Amino acid sequence: MDKALYISMTGAKHNMIAQVNASNNLANVNTTGFKGEFARARSLPVFYGDGHPARAFSITESHGTDFSAGPMIETGRDLDVAIEREGFIAVQAPDGQEAYTRAGSLHIDSLGVLRNGSGLPVMGNGGPIAIPAAEKIEIALDGSITIVPLGQGADATAVVDRIRLVNPDVNDLNKTEEGLFRLQNPQQDIEADAGVRLVSGFIEGSNVNAVDELVSILGLSRQYEMQVKLMQTVKENSESSARLLHMSS
């Protein structure tokens, strides 16, 4: 009896974990540049010494990320950019290390530092990008930032920096709790990729499909109920077995 109980118990646990993952995806259906996650679990035999593994249980694998592109949403803002096809924008994470994102809703703070929607500094050729006061700002396909200095004419343009665009192998990336991507090996160096292209005046929406996630949550809820019912059935069978043994004695 305990074999079925063990399987259903661990199955219910990981159904709950998968529901949390699907709920997080659904909550971020309108988050700029968000990439949905897959909940992954697998069965594993239980060994007791050199004996035969008569039991199995489920374990959670590290969550996978769906790196497919989200929809391109036109905003018309000069500081909104979306990555065309593959690639990432480099930003400075709260711990000072470099991290990567697809969220391109940018703004300039009171000190002139270019930041993303989460307030993280956007990285350029030599570190965080600082932009002087300007009449107009344009971001080119290659990430170059051109400005018309404040008080000067349209012909007095200047290139102040270039957004650091990278295209690492997605298999080398881990997604953090902040929604950023980091290299699994912090010692690995990633060079800027001239092939990554930006589209100005657009942002990339979340790649989460709200209907699919809602259906997934409902399916996982049904699976959880099934696991709980199985545990209840095992309990009832154990009680019935105990009664039969009591009667036979």
C-alpha cells in the first residue's frame, strides 16, 4: 500500500509546483519581454541498499525557459526598442554583474543614466550608458545612440554610445527570480554581437499564451485532485486490511 501512497504523495507535490509555475506565467502575460517557463519533473526509482527499486517517486528538474519571441508592440517612443529575432540587451544587475534581458522599455533618469523598465542601467561599450541633455535621441538598428545636444540644431548630431547587444547560446543561460538571464558560468566572456538588431519605437511583449496557461492550470488542478483521491483510497484500503486482520485474529 505504501508504494502507491509514496507515488501519489510526490506526484501531488510536483503538481503544486507546476501550478505555481503556470500561475507565474499567467501573471506575467502583460510583462514586457517576459519569457515563459516550463515546469519539468521526472520519475526516479528508490533504491534501498542493493535491493530492487520497488518504489518510484517524482523529482523536480530545473525549469526550462521558452525563448520564442513575443509579439512586437508599437509604441512610437524613441527610447522603446525591441530585439529583432535573437539576442539580448545587456544590463547591470543589482549586484553589479552583467545580466541580459529582452525588455526594451528604456528611460533616462535624473542623472542621465539610461535604464530599463526595472530601473537597471543599460550597458554600453564601456559600462552603464550616460546620456547628456538632448533635444532628440535616436537609437539605431545596431544599438548606436545618436543625440541632438540641447540648444543646438538638427545638424549638430553626436553618437554618445552604443547599447551592448549580445547573442549567447540560450543553453548557457539561467533565468533569475528578477526575470533576468545570466550565464551559468560567470567566468565566461560574451562579446558584443553586431548581428543583433533593434527596432526603435516598439517593445516586445510577453510570449506567454494566456489561454494555454489557464488550460494548463485547470489540468494540473485535476491531476492534483486525482493524486489526493489516490492517497485517500490507499488509506481506505489500509483500514480495510487492518479490519480483516483484526477479524481473523
